Amino acid sequence: MTALRWGFLSAGGIATSVAEDFLIAGLKIQAVGARDLDKANQFADKFGISNRHQGYDALVNDPEVDAIYVSTPHPWHHQHALLALNAGKHVLLEKPFTINAREAQEIKDLANSKKLFVLEAMWSRFLPSMDAIFEVIDSGILGDIRLISADHSQYLPHIPRLRDRELGGGALLDLGIYPVSFAVRILGKPDHITAKATLTDQKVDETTSMIFEYKNGAQATLTTCMSSAGPVNAVVIGTKGRIEVAKSFYEQSSFTVFDHTGTVIQKYNKAIQGNGRQFQAMHLEACVAQGLIESPVMSITESVEIMHVLDAVRAQIGLKYPTE
């Protein structure tokens, strides 16, 4: 596999967590760009990065960079992904993919026209525990999937960005994206959506509940909240059994498989090095080496579909952002 040289677009907290996992996996961070050169230098010093840039244009045009990891707030994902693609770079784009489906489609169209690889950084999809969960689901041991429940609720009053409409605030796009993506991966895009929310004074969602319904009778019940700590677990129920994924279901987690009588038939509990954000980048590198332009695990087509789902939820709960 050909190792890619990575450029980090932004040097914030999420980028720091990702860089730590990159180093565990031996991935090459060649460059970092930030609006503040001092911040870029501090980040580069911490992680042994040779190329430092003030501004994102300089970063994406660095000839020693093959792929860009974008971790700016999601109202800027569209702009920064297009910037990287127009510079001829592959892109790992933080979740949520964009603010809305229109922006997501524009990224897909440009990536396809340039034959460049774009991957949504839905890092949980690439974890060993998630691989094991889908081995169980795909084996048929659970039977036909009838119900999914998943929660991502956290007590996060210390993160002002979540309450700021200008920054794409609210629980849904930051936290709810995980249960939504999980359900869509298993059951596909829902045929009918019902959503209710409690909005803050800033008109972003503090709490959102969703029911996804499918023509085959399956349902998914999903909850998210940014002001209360929830179980952050997931359950997948089939006609022959169920799988219960422990907190936090979107991280490297443990799970238990039961048959329809409640008898335990499998347990999983394995640790990994770091938080696991390295696996998404390793997957991107493998796909590029194979000449792919879409991931078989998290295709850009599916990222666009998920944004359509989130748009439909936001339309029902009355959440609109200033850039729309």
C-alpha cells in the first residue's frame, strides 16, 4: 500500500485527537495549516510535522501533500473540501459531512469529476468493534432486523459552539449524526421520518427524537441531547435475536449477542490503541491504493443520502442555519 502524505487543515482539538491516533498507526502527517501561524507551529512541534502554513490555501497547494484532513466547524466543510479538491488532493472530511445535502452533492460532483477520493470521517464505521458488530448482523444470526434504538446524549454545557447557530450548533449534527448513520447503514434511507425537538433560545436543537420507518415494517428510534447525559448505547433487534452495544456505542465498545430466548450466544470486548480515529485514514489510503473513488464502507453517495435524512429531520423540527 502506498503511504500518503497528509495535510491537516485546522489545528484544533479534534485535529489533536486525530493526530495522536495517526502517530499510533505510523501515518505520515506532512503538513498543517491554520489561520494563526503560531497555532500551526505549536501543533507541528507537538507532532513532529515539518511543513507549517498560515492559511488553508497554502496548505492545500503544498506539493508534498497528497491528502487533506479537514476538521474545521461544519459550516466550512463544503468550502474547505472544495478548496482541497480543486488543489488535486484527496479529502478526509469530518462529520457531519456538510450543513446540508446540496453542499454534500457539490462535493461529490467535484470529487467524481476530478477522480479524487473523499471520505466522511465517520470514524466509528472503521473500528474493529463495528466490524465485529456488522459481521454478526450480516451473518443472519439475528434474522430480519425489525427494530433499532440508539442514543447519543451528553452533558456538554462547556462547549459554546454547540449553542451557536452561526457555527452549525445543536445536538443533531454533532451528536445525532452517530445514531442516524448507524441506522442508515443497517436499514438504509428511511421511507418515512417523524422528528420532534426542543430548541434553545438560539434556535438550535437541545434535544431531538426521531423515528425512522421502512416499507418492510422495520423501525429505528433515535435520540440525541446536548444538555443531559444519556446511555449512549445501541440495540439492534431481529426476528431471531438481538445485539446490545454498550456505552459508547460509536467508540471501540463491547457488545453482547442474544438469541430470541435471551440466551447469550456471543460476547465481544477488545481494546485498541488510542481512540481509533486512525482506522478511517488507513481505510482511505487502502482505497486510494486500489484506485477507488468511493469507499465500500462509507461511500460519498451514502454521505449525501445521510445529509438528505438530516435535512428532512431539520425541516420537521424547524432548524435552519444562516448559510442556507
